[in-house]
Amino acid sequence: MAGIGLSNEEKLRAARTMADAWRDKDWRKVGDLFAEDGVLHSMMVAPVKGREEIYNRIAAMGAGIDQILLDIEHIGVIDGRVYIERVDRFVFNGHEGNLPVVGVISYNDDGLISEWREYYDRSELLKEMGVSGDFDHDTRQ
């Protein structure tokens, strides 16, 4: 499967596979959907680069997630990228939260994620998680 040659339907299916992996709390699968040199960039913090680093960050955060649903409201492909408007509904360390997010996913020629950019209000995320500090600072180093 080539990134440029992926049909829009294949890209949308791949994005839904990512959402399913989050729901299943399958952090290894989430990491493996990224290219070896992939980038996860929550726009309000420094990007995480590399499949293993992305997996480590997600797995560390995932350790506190009791359940999560990436509740997709709108999804589509524009100029080859998948755009997802969603509400992340989660229980983190017993604290229930909801967070509106827009994600933009680009794929490489192997059909793996080369970059996933996330746009959300970080202070609202921390409030919804029930934490007061920077919960993932160590996994972004």
C-alpha cells in the first residue's frame, strides 16, 4: 500500500482502525500504526518523534486510562490528509472527562502514519483528566 496511492476510503479505514485501537486500549497497535520516523504532535507541546517514542508516550498515558472512546463526529479526506473532528470521552484514574479535538493524519508510502497533529485546549484536557500538573512531561523528553 502506498501512501500516495491509498484511496480515500483506505485512509478513512486506517483512521478508524486507530480510533478502535484507542478504544481497545491496545497501545502497541497504536504505536505500530506509525512509521518508524513518524511524528505525533499535540500542537501545544513539543512533538514526539519515532514509533517507539510515540508508543512509550501513549502507553504511559494509557496506564491511567480506565476507558476511552474517540467519538468521531466528522471525518474526511482533504488534499490527501484525514481530518477528524471528535470528542474524546474517557475515564482517567477514575475521573470522567470529555474533550473536543481535531486531528490531522498524513500517511507515508507504506500506508503508515507519518504525522498525526492534534488540536485541542490543553488546559481543558488537564481539567477533564482531573489533574493539576503536566501529566506526561517525562514521556515527551
